[in-house]
Amino acid sequence: MSHSFTTPRGLRRLLVRLRVSGPRAWETDPEARDLMLFTARKYEALAIKHRCDPSAGAAAAFEAMRTYAVRTAIDPWAVVTQAVKVTLIAEERAAGLMCSVHQARHPEVSRHHDVRRFCDTDADLPNLLPALAVEPFSPDETPPTGAFEAIETAIDLFAALGWPRDTATCALDYIAARLAESGSRSTTHAALRRDQTARALLDIEQDAWTTVLRIVLGNPNPDEACTSDGHGVLLRLLIGHPITELLDDDLLVYDISQTAPRPARIHA
């Protein structure tokens, strides 16, 4: 059975009629039902291409078809298709970045690569994190901690001092991913200090986030470069500092525990 809504003119006429028929017209009008079935089939392949639910295209089209811009367009189907594409791209990026679709529409957020855990890659992690590279060890020395092991140990440290493990994992993985991109602890620190996405993901205050970056990446003050505070937890673990030594650092323990998200915030 053919429908006039498959043409631009027919779609425009139907959308106008549904608009003037009242708020429940989309629920009760038989032609509206046929339109949505047609739309679901039309955009199913596009939704799958963007790794979205097959019905996501129809949902995006429904939202677009209720707007003034589509009802008055010369070619309503062209406007709907473009709107669906934009929405599906945003949903795909939101899933990869672990953020809202609204955030994923902004270039400053969508330009980042998808969130990933280092255990999901077969890459040589020390080469992936050149900023954490250390000198080769001799056979008589204790082998240094690997990059992946350092990150996991840092997560254990944060979890032991009051951080929820999932939140600690998200925070450490996020910082390590940015460090892998920039290759510099100081550059990573400067970029992440202004990163609103990270703070939104972790629901953490600016002061606490700044402290976490100093703990993990080291104090960016050049005068502290050769100190434990200047090295940061990740580098300290990589160059062989045992976890017991970090736990003996009262100031470090205090800072980590004080930045831990509180139960009330987590519940909210």
C-alpha cells in the first residue's frame, strides 16, 4: 500500500494535519502509525551503522517531524534525514565518551577519542605512555613496575583510602588516556585542570580535581620536580616505590582520602 507521505509534499501535508488535530493525533491517527512504521524501516540501517539501537532512527525522526522547521521545509524528508544523522552521530559519540548526548554535540567534547581501558588493548603500554618511561634496569635490580600495573596499583590505593573503586578506575583511566595522548605530564596536567568533561563524569569539585591531578601526575611547580610530590603517584610506582611507602606518606594519604567523593554525592 502506497502513502502520500513518502513524498515531500505528502509528508508536509500530513505533518500539518497532525499539528492542527491536537496533541493526541500522533497516538490515534492511523496514517501517523503508518508513517512511523515507514520511518523505522527507512532509518534502521543508518541507526545500525552508527552502532545505535535500530529504533533510534525512528525516535530521532519523530522528534524532528514535530518541529516547525520540518513542517515548513521545501523538502521535509531531507531535513528529517539530516536531523536523524546528527542525532545518531551524537548518540554514538555519547556512548563512546560515556557522556550525555547533549554534551556529545559540543565539538570540545566530541573531539576526544572514545573512553577505553588499557587492559582492552594489546599495545606496549610503556611505549603508549612515554611520559612514564624509566631507565632500563640491570639483572641485579628489582624489575620496575609496568605502566598497566602502576595504574592498577594506583586504583587500589585510591579505593583503599575511601574512593569507590568504579570512580577511582574511571578517574585513573581518564588521566592515563590523556597522558598517552600528550606524552607529557605537565601538558596533561594543564589540559586536564580545565577539563569540564572529566569533572562532570566524576562529579567532583574543581579544588578536589586539581588535587587529584597533583597526586597522580605530580606537582607542576618546577621547584618540586625532583621531589616525591613532583613525581606523582604513577611515576613513583613506576620507578619502584612500594605501595607501603606511599601509605607511609601522611600528606598523600590525607589528600587522597579528602578528595574521595562523599556517599551523599554518590547517592545524588
